[in-house]
Amino acid sequence: MPKGVKGFIKGHKHSEATKRKIGEANSNRVFFDCDYCGKRHSDKPSHFRRKRRHFCSQQCYALYVKMLQPKEERSRFGTGMPAEERKNRIRARNILNHYLRDKKIARPGCEICGSKAQAHHHDYNKPLDVKWLCFKHHLEVHGKSIHQNPEIIPTK
């Protein structure tokens, strides 16, 4: 084939990475990382848009609900905390998330180890007064231990 002409070249072999990229582009799927374990997974675009959180399996979803999802977001919640307290917690998280979204405050690393951090409220009446902790240290503050439940550790 003449120089500069694009097209099929007889005997050309694609690398495995190129084959995977071509397959992803032709599959009409949305690729995402599981919100619990961090594994790469795909879903139909219409299914992906409908969901707020995305999981690779039913097991990851069940573990997420059991160990990580805030109680007020669970579908069967309603007996452990007064409604006023639930509203206060949701309001504080919303305010913080809006400040993060609008880049009025930055999300620093964990105050203990420096890795990717989550916000921890000591007082929900002060929504911007948070402590930034990684997943492991956040669990420790809440009295949970990753050594008691090693299956809850995200791989990411």
C-alpha cells in the first residue's frame, strides 16, 4: 500500500489492548467502576442513566447497603433515628456536596494518611465543619473495623 494511504494492511495484527478498545467502542455500552469494589464493568446506556450508583454484581450492592450506605438512604429505614435528625443529616450532606460541586471548598486528602478522603461530620448543625478521612480511618471513627469485616474493603 502506498505511503500515507489509510486502510487495511494485509497481515497486520492488532494488539490485545487495541482489540479491547475497538470492542468497547463497537459494543454501545457505558463502562464504569463499581462503587463498592472498584472493578471495571459495563451496562446499557439506558440502564446506566437510570441509576444513581453503579455496581458490578448483586453481591457488591448487598455489601454496600449493609456496610456503607447511610441509614437514611436505605429503603427500609425508619425506626432507628427521629425524622428531624434524618432531615438534619441529609441537609448537612447536601450543603457540603453543593460546596464541593461549586468548588467553593476543596476536597483534601485524608488527615491521617493523605489518601483519597471522605467527609466526616462531627456536628450536623455545622455542615461545613468536617474532618477529611479515608475509607479505613472513617470506619474506625464510627467504631467499625476493617479487620472484623475484611470483605468490605474496596480494592480502589
